[in-house]
Amino acid sequence: MRITMLGTGAAFVDPDRAQSGILITLDNGRHYLFDCGAGITRNMVRANVSPADVSAVFLTHLHHDHVCDFPLFVITGWMWEREDAPVVIGPKGTGHFVRNLFEGGAFKADFDARSAYPRRQKNLAAVRPRVIEVAPGLAYEDAHVRMTCDWVEHIPREISECFGVRFEAEGKVVAFSGDTAPCAAMERLAAGADLLIHECTFPESFIEHRRKTGVGTFAHTSPTELGRLAARAGVKRLLPTHFGHFDSTHALIKRVATHHFPVEQMGPHLMDEMVRDIRKHYAGPLQLAADLLRVDL
């Protein structure tokens, strides 16, 4: 099994990171995608995987940085000869999201133009996703994988349910947090996992800044909290991701971040600080995520 980090950034458009996206590829060649933020489809192709070959997509929640590349992913699969309907698994509201994209939706003109060609008419199923809206428990199962999920704590559930997921295949377990504050549900999903991929959006100081100023959500997991969670869950390997641009030196990112972060503190040195804080409680194998990083289990 290999894990390819297609996107490791957060809500801003970032020249150095795509938004949230993780591809898991089994030894038999089957692919499963978790989240589909901006830049994910391009990075998938850079990793030499066709969107047409992805078996299922799990959207952890409906924030734009986790779903906005989904139309491109689907349309690309359609143009690249996908024969079946892509499976998309997600929270309540996923059906509404998907129904309003293609036929009769936001990309109606694109659909009408392409579907006029006989070749595209032959695989219309590729642009008609099969939606599975999940609740805590078993989310998806096929002959190769089993996915279970539970609610995690990020934004009010009436706005969008947010899920963490436990992926089991080939005798391995990978857990993915989506976006969340530390919570017991995620600790259960991660218990004994071979790999925990967990959001770690901001350093300690940035979370406190956002809490005090009321800018955006601060319902994320700090490095210290992540170390505690990983240690309690007994995970064998930890891969923090979903970094909130705090390490950027890009002039535009720093300018637009003025009202979001303590900009004067931004820079790559904060990654060292995050590692030190995670290490206060977690002593196992640790690697910080980067776009197109590959992890083999």
C-alpha cells in the first residue's frame, strides 16, 4: 500500500501547497481518494494516476478546501474514458453538492457541449457520480477495503457534518482526521493505526491568536494536542498535514494573512516548533507532510 499526499495546505490558495487531498493506492493498483481540494487533480496526474482510475472518493466535510476540485476530478475522468460512475462518500449535503454540478448544474454548458459528441455519450455514467451520504459507522466496503467513520469536531454539524475515517486494507490501517479539534471519536478511529494522517493546521500561538481575535474557526488540533492524541491512540506512525500557510514566506500570502495570523511570526522555522511540541508526548515515527510525499506501508 502506498499513500500519496496530493495536497497538504489549507483554505488559502498557496503557491507551495495544494489543498487537502490524499490518495491511497493498494498493491493491486486500486486507488481511493480522500478529499478533493484545489490542485488535487493536477497533483494526481503529476503522481502518474488518472482520475478515471480512482475507485471511490471520501469527502470529509464540505468546506471549499476539501471539495472544490471535485468537478475537475469528475470531468477529467469523463474525458479520460472512465467507464463507470465515480463513487463519492461524504456527509449529509453531499448529494445536493453533486446534483448541482453537472447536468443542469453549474457545469451544464460544459456537460451539454461535451455530451454532444458520440464518444462522450458512451460513458455518461462517468459524470453521474453515485453518492453515499454516511453516518457514524461503516461508510463504505468493497472486496478490497473497509472504511468506517465518525463525527469529529470542526464546525457546527448543522452547517456541515465533519468526519474522520479509518481505512482498512491489505492488513493495514490508515486513519485520517479531516479537520477537527482533538476529540475522542478521532482517537478511537486511530487506535493502533499503522499510519495516522492528522490535521495540524496552526502552531500553538496561531491558534491562540485566532481564538482571541475571532477570525475564522479555531477548531483545529494543535501540535501538543496531536502528540497527546497519537500517543494515546498508540499509532505506529504519524503524518501531520493541512498546514495553514503559517510557514509561508510568499509576499502575497503574508499580505492577505494580515487579519488572520500574527504575520510577523510566519516562516519555515515554525515547522521545527511544531515538531518540538508534537514530541512532548509522541515518540514514534513522525514525518511532516508535503505535496507529493509518498509513504509506503
